[in-house]
Amino acid sequence: MHLDFILQPFTAYSDPEGMWPILEHLSKDSTFYIDSNLENDVKGEIVAKKLFDLGYRNLYLATGYEPDDFNEFTFLKGVQGKEPPWR
């Protein structure tokens, strides 16, 4: 049997406050898929910029909005729909 992927740990947060304490345990090569609209009126774009400033580079916005709506956020590797990329 040939596997086309390696299983990676997955953690999800609806509020980014739960994520900040674990960052020190994550590789800078970690990949993040961040919704544009998070709990408590937090914008995913702002969270992504903070992650970028901390040295993370694999940052994707997962949203129902059009990718062109986010052209100004050049630190994002991409903007995609909410369908998980591993499906």
C-alpha cells in the first residue's frame, strides 16, 4: 500500500487565545488554516499577521469570501475555501 501523505497532528481553536500558549512547542514549519471570522470579533487576518511576526510562514486563510478580498495580506501563503485541503 502506498501512502500519499503522512498523518500530522491537528488542533483546532475557535478562539485564538487558546493557541498562543502552545506555540512554543510548534515548529516554525507548522501550517495554519485560519478562518477570517473568529470568536469575539477577532479577524483571522490579524491572527495570521501575529503568527507571521513570530516567524511562522505557512499561513492560509480559510474563508467563504473571495480570495481577491485579501490581496493586501501578502504574508499569507494562500486564501482558500473552508473545505479542508486533505480531503
